[in-house]
Amino acid sequence: MLSVLTGGKRNLYFVASFATLLVMAYQSYDRHKQFFPTMVSLYNSREFLIALTNGALASLFLISHLITKIAFGKITAEESRRVTEKFFYFFVESCVGLTYFRS
């Protein structure tokens, strides 16, 4: 998916994801005026949890992009595809392993 989001689209996705989180948190704080009721409201909000998951995904994409740039420098499209494919298999195997060995 990282290869699908290139340049301006990727930057727009990052900005939109984090702006959504900030706006939702500010609206909740503006409504409740205190920290604890704000956190309870955000925790119980399905929309905020979806936005938070999306923000975590955007952070993961950003970190993976930065690590790829630092570790490999400029890479070709084929190399990028192979790195993404290996990471995808690692992620899926980790999820299956955690699900299988859950106690």
C-alpha cells in the first residue's frame, strides 16, 4: 500500500489522519473542559477509535518509509516491492502466531 501512496497523496494522507485526530480530541475537550471526562468520552467513541487506528497506520507507514530511506537510500521499484512484500509476510505470520499461541 505504501507504493500506492506516493508523494503528495502520501503526505495528504498523513496530514489528514493526524488533523482528524487533533480535531476530534479538541472537540471532545471543548465539550467537557476537563481531562478525565474528555478521555472517557474519546475512549467510548467508536469514531475516535477508528481515527486512532488510522493514525497508528499512518504512523507505521511514515516510520517504515523513513527506515527504508535511511537503511537503503534510493531504491528501485522492484526493491521497494520486495521489501513491502517481505514486511507483509512478516506481519501476517506474526498475527497468525500471536493468534495461535494466545492463552
